[in-house]
Amino acid sequence: MMLLALIAVLFFGGLAAFISERWHPAAPRWTALAALALEFVLVLLQYALTADQSSVWIADLKWPWISRFGIGFHLAMDGLSLSLVMLTVVLGFMAVSSSWTEIRHRQGFFYFNLLMCLAGTVGVFLALDLFLFFFSWEVMIIPMYFLISIWGHEDRTAAAIKFVIFTQVSGLLMLTAIIVLALIYHGYTGVYSFDYFKLLGMPLDAEVAFWLMLGFFVAFTVKLPSVPFHTWLPDAHTQAPTGGSVILAGVMLKTGAYGLLRFVVPLFPEASHQFAPIAMTLGAVSVLYAAVMAFAQSDLKRLIAYTSVSHMGFVLLGVFAWDLLALQGAVMTMLAHGISAAALFMIAGALQERLHTRQMGNMGGLWVAVPHLSAMALFFAIASLGLPGLGNFLGEFLVLLGAFKVNMLLTALAALVMILSPVYALIIMQKAFYGPLRLPHPIADFSRRDIIAMGLLVVASIWLGLHPHKVLETTEPSLQQAMQSSAVTGSTDEQ
Amino acid sequence: MNSSQLIAFLPVICIAASAVIVMLTIAIRRHFALTCLVAGLGVLVSLLALMAARQQSPVYVTSLVRVDAYGLFAMALLLLAGLVVIVFCYDYFKDREGENEELLFLILTALLGGCVLVTASHFATFFIGLETLSVSLFVLVGYALGQSRSLEAATKYLVLSGVSSALLLMGMALIYSECGQLSFSGIEQYLAEQEIFNAMVLTGIVFIVAGVGFKLSLAPFHMWTPDVYEGAPAPVTAFIATVSKGAVFLLLLRFFLSGGGYSYVSMMTVITVMAVLSILLGNVLALLQDNVKRMLAYSSIAHMGYLLIAFIAGGNIESNFVVESVIFYLAAYFMTTLGAFGVVSLLSTPQAEAVELSSYRGLFWRRPGLATVFTFMLLSLAGIPLTAGFIGKFYIFAVGADAQLWGMLLMLIVGSGLGLYYYLRVIVVMSISQESGNYAGREAVLARVSSAVLVLLTLLLVWLGVDPIHLMNLIHGV
């Protein structure tokens, strides 16, 4: 029931925010905040209730839904989904905070879409019925589309449509693969089922498994995104309002990584193993290519968007190395990147709100004008380049450590980014914050609300870096179980 | 004809009777609202008669008509769509000068044709039903007499429909000359006995498919669609897009399932080509439209292409699943199309239709309710979850995957990607802020009944998108 409540709170919170605009224009944001606070309490409660449990799945809810096709309303939570839901809620607060003054028009509809988007994302992290998973996967797209196309910047329409078409078309490939899986299950047992546990470990023809795996893989790498499917991301991130960018970079990209971890490798261990060299190559290419591209941008938000692609390349590398260390590194990167990218987008959004430009050429010398904002920017630029002691470093380090055992060459290549990332991180500082001040009139520094929000992210980032075993412990059982289940089916097939 | 046959045939009789009653009402007193009411009641009575007919089915009413669960469900679908169209017609035409009452009579005769079509089990009823439907539609399309567009559309539809009927008759004649049979079951029996491939029958089937292709606006027989959709009054367009196409498609499926058409593999190749062309041409041409009605016309071509995927799958997998998918898809498509054209007709008057994309600018902020309904309808056409259109698309995917039509599924994915672009474009236009009130003078008059129906359709659409199991079970029984 708790799991259902996690989705319902956001869903009804969204509706309430929409309706509450009638009473007061500021009511929606308070409603959204209240809904998120309630959600936060629920997540903590869930964690506290089940902290001592030994089973991998800390909560499970299964209701019949579309029985004609054996589709169930099946939600379940393990350590992995718990930490990702936590991230979603925290970044939900950040999105509300960064939209507090930025969004002035049609606030009700804005917060409605924001919360719907989060509800869909939480649904994705919790769904263990493949149909329900796809359902939530699609449901989170449309609100994001509205966020970009209504409250976005100058070129919003094209960016929004591009985003939807990329994710939707790749999603349909995944839908085909899901349906074929269910049909194969039907062939074996005579009944349809879309349940994760029933489809897990089902013997598959090698060739069929490969194609099905590819269907899922494309859908998830578009969302992740990885080269060559990343082209929607810089546009969408650049044009989205700050709150949208925070959700998009912080949470939505993680759904792709989560899908790879939860579905692609466990469902098709053989095929994934076969495909791993290609996937890892794509990951390494994304890491390097996006880092170079980031360096070449003059638009601040575009630059940050490319760094996202680069960081998510590490996740792809880690997942397909399929080594416990690398997997833990991938999860750590997901969380740490969620925090640092969200923070950077909030800073970029704050600058755009004040300067009405995202071009770094028009900035310069901002440290004098807005010292608090600049200090935060420095902190997160350094977090993003992977300073030891912060979460991003730990994640990337673990990925490289784990992947090195699997593929030495690709890992060594990907590690070159350690040279490139300081370059793009420091270029932000150089261009935007150092040098002579060029502003004709003074601008406001971070308000108290912004400082609190950013402070939380700073604490989270340091906590992830210095005290990682809490997160690693929480996620380890689920990762280990995923590895075991895929290893077992792998060995029985070989016999 | 015994009593059980009579009861089974009662829905069709009711529709015919209400057409006559409407005619008499008009003769006694010309009153538009009254006529609408009588016609609507007639349709409702026929819907009730379906309940009674259900007890008797399946039964042959003479060798011409077979009333079974399939036909009854199809009739229910057509009648409900007809009812919605009548409501839209009321609000659309109520302020128009001139004689509008005959409109209802024509809608009822068209419905009669459709009902005969979906229960036909014989070439005679096939042709009679189709002609009754088509002849009524010529007049309906050209009903707004004063406008050249409408007249042009009616003429086009008349000529092309005539040609397609001729093709159809020719096909029937060819098959008859070979089989000596006019009933579907007789033809199937003859084909089952024949072991060698029969060129004459094949030619006949090709002619029939071509004739039906015109009615379904499948590429390459789709040329008339955008012009007729654009020229016809919006409620009539809704009628053509749903009742006319739905009835013809359901008939085609029945003909192939019970007439043994699936045994001709080369026929499937022809239909596959038509499906691929329809999906590609429909979607690509829809991209170029700035006229909402034309865009919906091209999108309907594409949707008929999607539906053909399920139809083609009928050759490989058990027919129950195919029938279930086709009916569900059609039900979702009916709701969505009726809703979309309902919004168009609510924004229009017979003098000036709201067809240009620019007239939808900022609709979200001017008339949020209507824009929300339209958004749901467009999302359903695009097959996005939370709408019935998604479940329909899921069915097509499931059927296609079951029959292993990978190429067709790829087409479906490509088509959906293209489709998203033009559906979302309308949504974008609706969400553009526009504070200036230069549309105030052109706002259509308040239409309570139509708005209520639209809200109902939207709720139904979402309900079926979230909890489709009830409709699935209902159709599964068919």
C-alpha cells in the first residue's frame, strides 16, 4: 500500500496544485511543496519500517489489472529503487525551489505537470510488471513535453517535439520487445504474463534474445542518453525551464540507467554478455565525445547537458561490465550526477533569470557581483570534474575499477576523461565567473531559499563522497541478486 | 421468417422505422430540435432492440443476413457513433437558415446501410448495405448547399464512390461466374473444394478489395479523402470517418474470415502493399497540412493502414484474437475521431468552419475545457498511454507480433513517430499564449449537449485507457 501511496501522493498532489490556482496564484507551489514533503515522509517511513529486513525486496504490491493479458499492477521496491525514489523526491524539492520565482504564468498547470512527471518517474522505478513499466515510462514523457513546450525558452517547440519523438519511437521498440516476451511466455505456458519475475530466467532462443535485448537497449540508451542517440538531449535541456532541466537531468536520465540495470541484463544475460563489448564501447565513446563537445559550447546550459551525456557514459560502461564494483559505481554515479547536474542546472537557470542570457561570452566576472552563487558554481563544477571526496569521484572510480577487470582497453580510454573533465569544468569558472565584470547594472545574489536548496545538495554530495557505504549497503543486495540470477541462467544454458 | 429471426433482425427494422417516422415528422411539422429528438430516440430504441436480439444470436435471417455477436457488437458501435453525430449535428445546424431536418433522415438511412453491412453474409446485402450508406452520404456531404467546397466534395465523393461500386460489382460478378455462389459461406465451401489456384476468383477479390479500398480511403485509393473531409460539415465528416469506414472494414473482415479470402496468399501481398502505402503516405502528407480537417483526414488514412496490420495477421493466427483487436481498435478510434471532430464542429458554424491551424491558437487559455478534450483526443490518436488509443495500439502490436509481421510493425513504429509530430503540433499551437481578444466575435455559440457528450467521450477514453478490462471481456465474448 505504501508503494501505491508513493505514486498517489504525487498524482493527487498534482491535481490539487492544478485546482488550487483558483484560490491564489501562489497556492500551487505551496501545494506542490506539501505533496513532496508528504512523499518524503513516506519514503523515510518506508525505509525505517524495512531497514532491518533481510529480504532483497523490501516492499511488494500486486493487484490484478488487465487479466485478459495477465497484466498485473505490480509494484515492488528494493534498495536500488529506494535510493532512486529518494533522489527523485529530493530533486523534486529542488525543481520546485528553482521554479519558485522563475515561473510566473499558469503556475497551476506547471506544478501539475511537474508532479505528474515525478509520479511517472516513481512509477518507472517501482513497476515490476513490464506493461505497467512501459505505461509509466510513457506517462512521464507527456508532462515533460508540456513543461518544455509551454515554459521553455526561445526554441522550445522544436526541442519538445524532438524529445517526445526520440523517446516515443524508441519506446515503441521496447513495447514490441515486451509483447514478444509475453507471447513467448504464452507459448511455453499457455497464459499471458508481463510479470518481471515470471519472465526472468525464461529460456530464450539466442537470436530472439539478442533482438529483444536490442529493443530494450535502444529505448534505454535513448533516455540515458548515449552516443549516437544523444542528440535530443542538448536541445531539450537547453530549452527547458530550470525545474524541467533539473527533473530531466537529475531523474529522467536515471530511468534509462535503471532500465538497463533492472531489465536488460537480468532478462537477457546471454545476449547482454555478447553485446557488452559494443555497449561498453558506446559508453566509452559517449564519455569522451560528450566531454569534448562540452568544451566546445558557448551556451552554459548546453555545456552542462553535454557533461550529463559524458557522465552517463560511465553508467553504461559500468552496467555492461556487470561486475559488482562497476555496478555499485554506476549506481553511485547515477545518484551523484543527479545531484551535481541538478545543481548546475539550477545555477544556470538562476543566471538566466537574472541576466536573460545563457551565453558565457556575455557573462564574466560574476564572482564579484554574486559571490554566493559563484561559490556554489565552483563547488559543483569541481564535483562534476570528479574531485575525490565527492560522490561523482567515487562513482567514476568504482566504475573504472570494476570495468578494468573486464575490458582494459576501453576502461583506459574512458579514463582519459579525467583530463577532459577539468577542462570543461574550469572553462565554466573561467568564462563566467572570473575576469573583469561586464554587467552594466547590479544583479541579485542567491536568496535564502536558494542557499538552503543548494546547501542541501552540497551536503548530499559530500555525504555521498565521504560516507558512501550507507548507499552501497542499501543497493548491494539488489545488485548482487541481479548478478546471481543472471549468472545462474547463464551457467545452466552453457551446460 | 420465424419469431426468433424477427427479433434478431429487430434493430435493423427499428432503424428503418425510425427513418420513416422522422420523415413523417418532418412532413407534419418542421422543427429541427424535435426531429433531432425523434431521430435520437429511434437510435436509442434500436440500441435497446440489440439487447433483445442478443438472446437470439447467432442466427441466419434468411441467407442474406447473419446476426451474430460480431454483427451485434458492430451495430452497437455504429449506433452509438450515430447518436453522438446526431448530437453534434443539433448544435452545429441549429442556428443555420434553411431546411436542416432532412439531415437526420439521411443519417438514419446511412446508419441503416451500415447496420445491414455489418450483418451481411451475402453479396446482395453487401451491395445493398454499401449503396444505402453511400447514397445517403453523397447528400450529407453536400448538405451545406451554399458553399462551393461542400458541393465539390459531394461531387467528388459521388463520382469516386460510383466507380468503386462498379469495381465492387465487377468483382462480385467474377466470383459468381466461377463459384456460382453469392453467399459468403457458399464461396468458402467452393474455394475449400478447389485445390488449384483460381485466377478468376483472385481477380474478383482484387476488384472487391479495390472497391472497398475506396471506401476505407486506403492508399492508393485515398485521393478523395482530404477534399471530402474538408468540404463536408464537421459532424458529417465525423460520421464518414467513423460509421462509414468502420462498417466497411468490419464487413471486409467478415468477408475474409468467413469467405475464405485468406487462402489466397498473393492477395495478402496486395493488402500488405496497401497497408504500407497507407501508413507512409497518410503520415507523411499529414505532416504538410495546416488545415486541421485535412490533417485528420490523412491521419485517418494512416489509421486504416494500422488496422490493416491486424487484418493481415488474420491469415496467420486464430481469428478470435484478430477480431478482438480490430473491434477494440475501432472502438477506440471511433471515440477518438468523434471527439476530435466534435471539437472542430463545436468551434465551427456552417458559415465558417474552424479548420485553419491558426484558429486553434491559444485555445488552452481561451477555452480550456475544449482544448483539454482535443488534447486527449490527439494523444489517443497518437497512441499515448492513459487513453484508449494506447490500448488499441497495444492490440495491434500484440497481433502483429503474434503473426510475426516484423516489417509491418516497423512501419507502425515509423508511422507513430511521424504521427506524433503533427498531433503535437496542434497541441503546441493550442498552448501558445495569446492574450489579444481578436477571436471574441467568432466564438461559436454555447453548445451544452455537445459539450456534455465531449466530456463523456473524454472520460470514457481515459477510463478505457486505464481500465480496459471490461471492454476487453465484452469483446472477448464476441
